[in-house]
Amino acid sequence: MLQGQKIVPAWPRYDARVVAEVVNQWAVITIVLSGIALVAGVAFIRRGNREAHMRAMVLASTLATIFLVLYLTRLGLGYEKKYAGPEAWRLPYFALLISHIILAAANLPLALLALWNAWKGLRAAGNLGNIDAPAARPFFDRHRMWVRWTVPVWLYVAVTGWIIYLILGHSGEVIKG
């Protein structure tokens, strides 16, 4: 070592592809858990358990938001897969992918409207035991109206997303970013 020189520790090399793959795995985990929480929330409200329903739906929404952040991060890191499977399956795959993308884009405003009306209804009611209060009822009626569209769309997007993930895991190749 020469006099006056400092030894600088070597930091591990940053590999964007490895980071993106880890981010992708966490994205998949969060969206699967979001789908499970969504189904649980629907089951809770059908049984009349409003508090468990609210908790499950807040969890589903939070996990879906984390998924979106992770998904966009993965894309920002330049990690993307393209379909490289059998030609006979290309058209059905793209039909599934296109419907998934369109409904995923529609799902965000649907979910936000459902959540907004539930939140406004809860504020007007003061608590979950008072949702039939005249000031709260219109918000919960609108919430119910929006979720009749939101839940099926959300489930379709979640399930098709899982299918697309499995297809690309088997018949996909990473696009060099």
C-alpha cells in the first residue's frame, strides 16, 4: 500500500436483472395475497361480518397498491418477458393479455370509487353498526353498486394475471432492457 492511499471496500455489483426478478417475485406474492383477501372480504360481507369485511378489503387494496408499485418498479428496471411459446397458443395468449390489460386499467377507478363511497359512508355513519343512518345509506348504496362491477373485474384481473405469470414462466423469455 502506498503512503497516503486509502483502502476502499469493494461493494457488491448491482445487477438490475437480479433485483428485478426479486421485485417480480414480491409483486406476484402481493397480488396473490390481494386476491385471497378480496375473496375473504366477499365471504365476510355475505356472512354479515362488516368489520372483518372492511379489514379484508383494506388489506386487499393495500396489497394491490404494493403490487402496482412493485410491477412498475420492475418495468422501470427494464425487466419484461415476452411470449415465446407455441405459435398455436399465441393468439389465445394475446387475447387473454389484452383483456387483462384493459380490465386492469378499468379496475383502478372502479376500486377507488367503491372505496371512496365506503369511506364516505363510514364517516357519515360514525361506525359500522350505524350504516343505515340516513346520511350514510346513500354512500353504502353507491358502494354496493360499484362493487357489483369491481369485484368480478378485480377477480378476473387477478386470475388472468396469475395465468399470464405462469405462462410466461413456462413459455416466456426476458426482453433485454
